[in-house]
Amino acid sequence: MSTGKPKSFWKKPEGVVGAIFLVGIIGALGVLGMAIAASFGSIMSTIGLIAILGTIVFLAIDKKGRNLVSYMYKSAMRWITGLFITIDPIAILKSYIEDLKGNLRKMNKQISQLRGQMHKLKEVIHNNKKEIASNLEMASRAKDNEKRNVLILKSRKAGRLKESNMRLEDLYKKMEVLYRVLVKMYENSEILTEDIKDQVMVKEQEYNAIKASNSAMKSAMSVISGDPDKRAMFDTAMEAIADDVSNKVGEMERFMEVSSSFMDSVDLQNGVFEEEGLKMLEKWEKEGTSLLLGDDKLDILDKANDDTEELDISEPVKTAVKVNRENQYDGFFD
């Protein structure tokens, strides 16, 4: 694998179950030891004590013996855990495909809603500018005609509208960040879904072939001889993919929550918005690298803050096109 350190056995669900069983085994051995000690002197207790000590010494000295016991114990814990929860990485990836499809539908709906809000906000800003110009013109005429009360009234109204527009233009910039991120996440999530589907289709067949050619006994013999267990290596790679997808789906859902909170806080009719939704978005902007966006995150933020970069919100969202593109998870099996 070329994607960092894989999870240790003890950090996996089967490892938790294994730890519980291990505590139970140690406890049982302790009780057994006390019982043998209490009846020490009889032939059976002496044989039992020698057997326990012999097993401990053997495992401490013989590496192959330790490997075999470890393999058998881990296999047993994996089988027991599989009775209660899904730990098969291929089955987990299949469930993530369904989650991604559902999230893509929700995200597409959010993009459409945000696009509608941005159109309305632009219209409010445009109308405010027209009203500012109108009030300033009336204030100018009032000044020429020495109508002081009208001059003050229209000047103040123009000032209030100008302040309102400054807030609304800042809000539009934040909406632009939100829109750019949602669109890019949608595009990348479509690619992610296609890559997972391809991996599941190919690797499920490969996994079945490995299981057919590598029986439990053969795998155990490989472990004893020090050779890598192909099935275990395959599982490790698939688990790494499942972990990566889990993190990306989690990020996708968290940003959708940020997006939803932000849009729900905006009241375009009255030209106001709650600070909480804005703070959530600003917090996300300041966070580290995005798993789903990668280096595109900084590029998106730069474009949103660049006045020369115009965003065309009428442009349709691109769909994933798989042409001469490598699957992002192929390297996990190197």
C-alpha cells in the first residue's frame, strides 16, 4: 500500500471484541491458576501447571507458533464480530455508494436553492443601487431648491441603502464561496462514486478468487512460514479505501450541514442574516486541507475574493466524465 499506515488490529471493531475476549481469557487463566495452586501437589494439578507454563514458554520462544496463534485468534475475533456488525470492506463500500447517491441528490437540491437565493440577492442589490441613485438625485434637486428637510431625508435614505448594500454584497461574496464549493464538491463526489463503483465491481471478483484459492489453512501456513497472507493484504487495502471514503463522505455531509445552516439564516426579503450561519462558513474556510477538494479549496477561496473572477451561476453543474482518467484508489493495491 502507498497510502500511509493502516489501522492496527486493536483499533478495528474486531480488535475491540478481541480485547474483551482477551480480558476474559486472562481472567479465566487466573481463576484456573488459583484453582491449581490451591490443589497443588496432586498429579493432575501439576500436569496442568506444567502445560500452562510450557505453552507460555513455547509461544515466547517460537515466532512461528506466535504467528499461528495470533492469526487464529484474529480470524476468530473477525468471524465473531461479523455476526453482529458489517466489517466486510466491500459491503461497507457498497453502503457508501448508496450514501453518496443520496447526498448527491441533496447537494444538487442545495445548489439549486442557493442559485435561486443568489439571483434574488443580486436583484435586491441592483434595486437598492437604483434607489440610491434616485434618492441622491432628489437630494441634489432639493439642495438646488433650498429644501433642507427633503435634502436631509433623501441623503440619509441613500446612506442607509448604501450601508445595506455593502452588507448584502459581502453576503453575496460568501454565497459565491458556498456555491463554488458546493459545485466542486458535487463534481468530485460524482467522480468518487464512480471510482468506488468500479473498485467494488473489479475487487469483488478478485476477492472471491483470492478466497477460493486461499483457504484458511493455506493462509495459516503462509503466516507460519513468514509469507504475506494475500487475503489479509487485500483486506487491508480495501479497509484503507473504506476509511478514506468514510472521511470524505463525512466531510461532504458536514459541509452540507454548514451550507444548509447558512442558507436557512438568510432573510433576503428583509436583507438580514444571522451571524451563526456566517461563522460556520468562515470557520470552514479557515480549516485545513479538504479531503474532497484537495488543492482546489484554496483556488476556490482565491477566486471568490478576486473581483476580476466572475461567477456564472447560470452555468449547469458538470457531470463526471471518465475519459483517460485513473481511478484514485488503484494505488492502494501497489
